[in-house]
Amino acid sequence: MDLNFDVVIVGAGPAGATAAICLSESNLKVALIDKSEFPRDKVCGDGLSPDIYNQLKVLPGNIAEEYMSLQEKLFCNGVKIVAPNNEEATVRFHNPDLHSYSSTRTDFDNLLFQNAAKKSNVETFTGSGVTEIKSDKNHHLLVLGDGTEIKAKMVVGADGAHSVVASQLGGIRIDRDHHYAGLRVYFENVTGLAHDVELHFLKEILPGYLWIIPLPGNRANVGIGMLSSYISEKKVNLKQVLEHALKTSPVLAPRFADAKALETIKGMGLPLGSRKLSRSGDRYLLLGDAGHLIDPFTGEGIGNAIRSARIAADHIQEAFKVNQFDAAFNKAYDAEIKRRMMGEMRFSIFAARLMKKPVVANFVVKRLLQNAAIHQLIYTGLNPNAILRTISKRKFYGDIFRKVAL
């Protein structure tokens, strides 16, 4: 077997699978590696914003249509935000073109992986992850856990929060000031579920938040996220905080009285887009979670993973066209990520900081959600292009802060 490839993609989640799909119309020989066999679980919030559907529509093939026909998803038509003082506000999505859903990552990721696996120029290697990367001037040699050695002219790191590619080629380590620790547990029989994504900014959880996302079959994805540096500094037991909130919160406890946990609590790491770093180097690019592209406010990463994969695929094809793979040339990838994604990220950093204090979170829910500008932000915020148009206008801030009386 010839194990020499033009492009080796490490990680076959949304970022990696999308990169492979986008490279399917090139003449490049592509390897797609994942440590797991598909379908597999991925600890996540399971929310799928309209941005995801809009991006699937521009991918090669009929993936958007397959996604819409996916049975294992639930339509979501609003966001409910609960303040520390237990006041709540719900924003409804009245635009029928906003396709917002929830679906387990087992189902969604498998949809993308199977589409990538059937591409004629893509060869998949699953069940054994990359353990070591050796480099010379013209190639990277990737060594898998089972001993397989795969040679690549270009490596794409799409291997998640604990990326081997980011660590070994980029020297990137976790920065707790730009990293969320998260927990997830599936429940059934949670009462009061509507077709809404719920964000609970409980006083005892700040500067983190708790989410409840409804799923098909009377299930819900329930989780909590908190900044890792805060957890370390305050010695927070995140599992105890989550369990305590579900048992004692006047808003949540009645809803979980007869609910049943369907699994043990599972953990995840969320490398946030608030960190400044290089997402490329000699013969490699970093995408999605491996590239620290998770939204610092919502914790959403799937949309950014898919978008970064599309940007990466375009850059890789240009690199092979001009036969340039060095760090200087790959800076163009970083520049395009910044141009297309960092405007939204800057707003999310601002919003995340704003919601850290109970008095501010209470104010936001009570006053600002009554403001048409904020409704417009949340309503369009699931569309990155719309959010950039909205927050770039001075009038947007004027409409908000004219009503602020601190």
C-alpha cells in the first residue's frame, strides 16, 4: 500500500471531514485519519446553528439535503436566557430560512464523515490516532498508534482540543485564560422543554453558564462551562456545581425532579478563539478546535470548524498550484481566518466579559433584551455575516446604550 499523500488530515470531525470534502474536487491524494471508528460520540452541546446549514449548502455534493432529511434532529426556534436573579427572556426566530436544530454529534459527525469517506481521492484511516510526527524539509511523517507510518506534503490539524498536530508542530499548549472546561450529561424527562436553546447564567455558576438543549425522544443535553483559569484559581469542582444547580436552583430543580440521567457526566475542553496564536507553519494548518476557534461566549465550535476547513481547502489548493508550503506562504491562511472570523470573535469576547458579573447579567436580561437592537443581534447573531454588519454600525451601540442607566 502506498502511504505517501499530498495532504494528510488528522481528525475526521466536522473540520477534518469538511476539509476532505472540499478537497474532493482537486487532484490531490488525501488521507483522513481519526483515532475513533465512526459513528462515535463527541462530548458537545449538540446545538446546530443556522450558520451550519448555510455552510453545508455550499459544500460539494448534496450534504445540505442529507442534513435536512436527517431524522435524528430537532428543530429549535428560539433562545431563552435566564439571568442570575431568575428573570428570563426568550427571543424567537421567526425567519423560516433560519434552520436551527439540535442533534447528537454521533449522528451529525457521522453524516459528514461518510460523505468524506466516499470521495474517490480520500483514503480513511480510523481506529488508531497519530502519536508522533517526524519532519524533514519536504514532508511530515505521521506515526499512528498501530505503527502505521504515513507521509504527507501538507498536514491539516483538525484533531480537536488536545491536538497532536498543534502540540508537536506548533508547540501550542493549553492556556487556561483562553480555555473552557465543560461537562455534559444526557437526561430524559426534563419538564418544561420547548424548542428553545436555554442559557442559564446562574449566580453560583458565573463566570460560567449552564445550558439545556432539547433533543429528539424527550431527551436533553445538559451541560456547564467555565473558564479553566477560574476553576484552577478558585478550586472549583465543576461536577459538584452542576449537580448542586440541578438539585437546588428554584428554576431548575422542579424541572429535574423526575428526570433521569442517561449517562455519567462527561468532560470536554474548549480552546477559545480569544487567544492570539499562529494557526499555521511549515507544511501545516490548524482548523476548528485544534486552531482554537471556539466562540468565547456561546461555546459553539461546529460552524467555525466548517468555515475554517473551507478556508483551509482553498489555501491548500493554491499552495499545491504554486508549490509553496512554507510558514511564510501559509500566513495567508491565518490572514483569511482573521478577515472572515475574528470580527465575530471580538464581539463574543466582549459579550463573555460582560456577562461575568451577576448585576450585569441581570441588567442585560431585564433591559437590553427589550431593546430592538439586541433582539436583532441575537436574531442575526447566528449568521456571522449579519452579525458583522450589525455590530459595525455606530447606531447599534447608540440604540443600546441610550437605554443604559448605570
